[in-house]
Amino acid sequence: MSFEEETFISQDYSKKRIKGTTGVELSAGLHWYLKHWCGAHISWDKTGGVQLASIPVPGSLPHVQSAGVLVQRPIPWSYYQNAVTSSYSFAWWDWKRWEKEIDWMALQGVNLPLAFNGQEALWQKVFQKLNISSTDLNDFFGGPGFLAWARMANLHRWGGPLPQSWHDQQLILQKKILARMHNLGMTPVLPAFSGNVPAALKTIYPDAKIARLGNWFTVRGDPRWCCTYLLDPTDPLFVQIGKAFIEQQRIEYGKTGHIYNCDTFDENTPPDDDPDYIAALGSAIYEAMLKGDSEAVWLMQGWLFSYDPFWRPPQMKALLHSVPIGRLVILDLFAEVKPIWMTSDQFYGVPYIWCMLHNFAGNIEMYGVLDAVASGPINARQSENSMMVGVGMSMEGIEQNPIVYDLMSEMAFHHSKVDVEKWIYKYPNQRYGKTVKALQDAWNILYHTVYNCTDGKYDKNRDVIVAFPDVDPVMISTSEIFVIEEHKPSKAEGLCRASLKEITESYDRPHIWYPTSDVINALKLFLSSASEVSESCNFRYDLIDLTRQAVAKHANQIFLKVIAAYQSKDLHGVALYSQLFLDIVNDLDTLLACHEGFLLGPWLESAKELAQNEEQEKQYEWNARTQITMWFDNTEVEASLLRDYGNKYWSGLLQDYYGPRAAIYFSYLLESLETGEDFRLIDWRRDWIALTNKWQNSRKIFPSKGEGDALNIALQLYEKYLQNPVM
């Protein structure tokens, strides 16, 4: 699994020639030239899209050195995706959207992407050969919005059943995806058998070693959705099924890159910690791949080593060494925050890919660790006895924080650490197509604040607006999060780093790691520059996102004011601050409505567009609405632990769901003070869950196109809430 690829940009009189060994290398070479010589910028459409205005007309393109410029990968692989990105971001994509994403991958130099679409259609064929009926599989496959978790054995049936038309259209789509990837020289990573089997298999093969897994976040462990079945890798049936699935893919697709993803132990703990047993499990999993493809390479997410304390050095080493060296590659999935390569003696000699996870659940939150991105892959590659063979982007959801992915994609080609301060100085020029000093200053502030999270915490957006606390108000501490500004002796003179006082809370308090005043100052600089770059869609996206970031943090503090007033029995204060909070929700909804990247409508409409009839349309829309609000069959007064996990700052969702939910809670606060009785927590939950169920079943249509003057609305929100905040 070693090769050398390069991109060569040369000057030939008035022509520019880009040389490379694959379509990916040629595309990445073109992007490198457009970005670093022409000042262009290429982002996802929802985060602004492309900025090509700075590219000169043909005949006036910038010259490169007469000898040419060599841009060569220091490592062979550039990996892309997470097992759950297929649901959080790709669930409803058609070929038009996939084609655009594959082209984006090529421009970023990605040559090792996951290709998970359509696998249920193949599993249908494999399991039917084992006498498992379509009815049995209706209980096995998850719904369209939850396929990632059904594949990982976290749940079954939830959101289903899958209609046959879904299987058929997804298999057709997968074949188009694979053809495009192969044509560009990518190596698509296909799925392999992880042991996840339908319940019916236990009846058909009563002697098979099949274990039932535990509850995964359902209410009261409801067996209709939880507690899936896992076939033991040491059972002979495991190799038989694994081989059949690999062979079925080769029959359907006709071509394979020989790399297969399998995550049997991802959030599933083995029943025995004996290293010999662990080694036998790993060996059996790989044997199933090998029987189907003699050149198979196992690609495994390394999340289990971060997530589960079961994996101590003996167990970890036993699993990693159960496969011949070179036939197993580990994704160091969260390396920008918790690199496993540093604590595992380079994965005990097994090749690995340094991955940036960055985003959980597709939440919208300005966040990043740019310094770690700019240096981490280099440190890993240059370390003694390095086994690093690639870099990767393994986010759970895309189309957010474009700056983080702009830098991370470059790291596939950098041979030394990137000076982020110099890199970020050029970033706004490329993104907006114009040099504006105030915007360079603003991005320097953002680099040292929201994009410099060094506290090592997972960043799951728990802002009160999108993740409302489900607790009795008397249990909430109203202590402020104290930000201690301290001098930072570096090039960023005058900027501050946040040191946070940790507070024990009865709810998952919003994560903050920077002085919010600095971000407000950055917003002021954005607003002062608006007239100079007002035509830039990239600028409007960033302005909306930055305004949302600052105002949302302000809303968190307003919520605490509501609670403080309640605890002081201040009826007027509760009414005043409650209304202010609800005003913020409505105003943010109006702001977000200005850009398609912040709309609920496209998510729902893309789900419905895949439907073949009205019943499917209802089912798919319900899947889409449920994934971003609350999963599983809640009782009348018990909410799922997966409430708000996939929260989104989307216009429509704020005004139609988050705002009404907060209003219900505030009404119970006011009632409690007016009657002198305790807060009716159970009744609040009953009303909230009823609101959620009703919203998930609603067919209300939301706009799919942005409307409104983002610049003017952002200025109004700044003046109303941030310039002289009412506290």
C-alpha cells in the first residue's frame, strides 16, 4: 500500500500546465494554483460556495517559477468521512449533490473516501440466501435518516421499514458514486461485515453464537428499537456471511479498491478481555474479508480506543496484531484533541491515518483547534518510528466552519508545520476576493478565540436555545462563567486566552473557552467592513454565523437571568428576561433566514424529493424531523437521552420548535411564582414532549431559499443585544 503521486504546476509561455498521475492529483493541483496564486476560495455551497472573482482573465494568469512548482504528498492517503456522516449530512442526497461533493473531494486532494450508500440492498440479497425474509429485514434496517446507527448495531427498525424503492434507488446511486470516484483515481472504502445480524438469524441458526447487546439510549430499553444482535466472529457463520457480502459487492460493482471498513467493537464491548480471545476475534473478522477478497485491507475507526476503557494496552495490542502488518489501517479519529498514536507506541507498529474529527452531529457552532491541525499531522509523521500513512477529515457532519476544513485539507500536502498566523492573514483575502485590513484583524481574533480551543473538551453545542435544560429551575446554578483574561506573550499581542472556572451543573452547560467580548469585537470589525465585501456570499455566510455565535452566547446569559429572577421570586424579572430570550430566538431566526446554509427547508425538502409516493414522503420527512430533535419513542413524560443531540441553528427550527419549547418552560415558571407552588416539572415535560411529537409529524413547509438583508439584520442584532446589552 505504498505509492508516490505528485502534482506539477509549470509555466509554458502563456499556458499553465498541471501534471499529475490521477484525476485527484490534477484536480488538487488546479485548486492549489487557484488558491495560492490566484487568491480563489472553494467551499461547500451552504457555507458560501466558490470565490473566483480574484482569478484574472485568461492570458493574465499569475506566473509560477520557470522551473515549475512541485507539490507532493508526504504520505499516500487523504481520507474523508465518518461512519455517521452518511446520516447527519448525506442522508437525502441525490446524484447531483453527490457529484458536486466528489468533485469537491478531488479538489481537496481526497483519495480515500468512504462509500457506504446502497449497502442495505446488498444485505437484502445476502440475507435472503440465508432464508431471512423481507419482513424480517423490515425489523432489521433502520429508517432512511438513521441508517448509520442501524449499520453500527446501535438500533434496529427505528424510522423504518425501508421500502424496496429505497433499496433500488440507493444502489443505482452508489454505482454512480463509485464510478465517479474510480474515474478520478480515488480508492472508495466499502463496508464489510461487522457481525450485526437480524433477530431472525437466531431462530434459523439456533446453535450460532449470537449475543444480544444492551440498550442504546431508548426509553426504558424498548426492545422494538434497541438491543440488537451480534454474531460472534469466532462462529463459522461469521466468515460465511462476511465472505458473501464482500463477494456480493464485487458482483454488483465489478471493481474494488480492496479497502474495507469494519467497526465491530465501536461502542460495543467484547464479552471477554482475554488477549487471546481478542486476537481470535480480530483474526476472524479479517478472515471474512480475506475470503471475499484476497487483497483485502481492513480500515478501522480508532474511536473505540478513546471511547471505551476496556481497551487497555494488552487488549489493544492483541486486536491490532491479529491481522498481518500492512493489512490493517487505523483511523486515529480524534487526533486533533486526543491523539491515540502518542499513547499507544504508534498503534504498536500498525499503520494509521491522523484524522480530525472536529464536528459532532452536524451541530452549528464556530469551533476549531487550528494550531493542532497545522502541527499535529507533521508531529506524527516526523515522530520516531512513525507508522502514519495519511491524514483525514472524519467529522460527523459537514457544511460548517469552512476555515477548519480549508486548512485541514491542505495538510495532505504540507511537509512542515503551517504558521497559522501567516496562513490566516491570507484567508479572508481568498474567501472574500478582496484585501480588507479590518477583516484580517477580525480573523486574527477568531483564530485566537473560537478557533483556538485547547481545553480538550468535546464540542457538542449545548446552547440553551438549541439544547434547552430539562431540569427543575431550583436545581440550576446561576453562577456566571468567569473569564479570566491573561496576557499571551506571542505574535498575537493584545489578545487573550480564556481560562474557565469549572462549575458543577445539573444540566449540560454550554461549552465556552474564550472571552465572548473578543468575539463581539471581531463582529464589530466584520460590520465595519460590510460595505466593502457586501456582494460576497462567503462574507454573508460568515457574518451571519459570527452574529449567531455572539448572540447565542448572550442568550445563554439571559437564560441564567431568568432562572436567577425565578429563584429570587421576582415575577417581573422572569417576565422581562423570558420575553428577551424569546425575542432573541425570533430575531436569530430572521437572521438565519437570509442564507440557505442556515435553513431548515432544504433538509426537509430533499428528504421528500426521494419519496415515490405520499406515504414515503411522510415517512422520510418524519425521519428528517426526528433526527434533528428527539429520537426514540418517548413516554408522555420521559424524554430520550438523544434529545437535541443533532441540534441545528436553522431558520424555521428556531421559530417553529425551539422558541415554542422555551415559551412553555417560561410559562410554568411564571405560573409557579403566581401560585406560590413548586415548578411543575412533569407537566412541563408532558407539554414539551407533546410539542415534539406534534412537530415531528407536522407537514408544514419551510422556505428553501434565503431571504432578507443579512448585513442590515446583523447590524440591528448587534446594536440591540451586544452593543449595550440589557443584563
